Amino acid sequence: MDGALDVAVSEVVDDFLGAFAVILRGDRTLMVGNERVVRGALVRTWDLPGGRVEPRELLHEAVAREVAEETGLVVRGEPRFLFVQEGQRRRGGRRAHAWRSFFFGVDVEAGEPVAGHEVLAVRWMDRDELRRELTAPYHDSFLAWLEHGGVHLRSEWSD
């Protein structure tokens, strides 16, 4: 392969298709903790359970798999569509990649969540804690949905 083409191909970042679960217990939402680089620093981020949809996987399958992998909980019944977040990550003023994440309300079988897979911690948070803890650029859509609802939200993360 041509050297210039090798470089161009290696710089390509696949767009992201994700499925995420909103799991409630009373007025608290289940969040999972990870370490991420945000604004150039390694920080603890709190996210909803979920992640990348794998090839040939349907959204409801992805959300159930991710919930099980990250929390040990088993999804019960069909997920309920809540909203979609469409976003872009920009580096140096240029679009590096785009993402589309689908958010679902899910019910889970009885049990306590336990951090698993790449998750470092699990935590139930009320709305005040969510507003205080969700500070990553991609959290803007979830916070907007909590406050105002909506089904199609947009986000941007610039480095």
C-alpha cells in the first residue's frame, strides 16, 4: 500500500453508534464511573451504563449486553426509547468523528449493581448529584433532556 494512503487510513476514526440505559431506583439514576481524558486531563467521569453497538447487534441487544457487562444487572422486558444524541468531536477546529447515541429507559431484575468490565465504580445519583458530577462535554444532552425533555439532542466536544 502507498505510504500516504497508510497514514490517511490510520488517521480515520470510526464514527460511534451507542446504546445507553437510564435505570432508575426511586429518584436516583444508576451511573458508572470511568477514567477518561477530558480537556487534556485524566478525570473520573460518571456515565450511564452503555457503550458501542457491536457489528450485527440490534440496539436493544446492545443496551442489555452493556448493562450486564458494566453492572451485572439483567435487563427485564423491552427497553423504552427516550432520546437520541447526535454529536461531533472536533480537534483543531476540524471534525474528528461523529457519534449517535440512543438512550433507553430500562427495567432490571432485582439485585445490586457491581462494577464490572472496564467500569471502575457504580453509583446511584439524584438530580442534584447528576448536575454536579456530569461535567464532560458529551453530558450536555443528557442534562438538557433531564431538564427539558426532547427526542433529538445535539452535542459537541472540542479539544
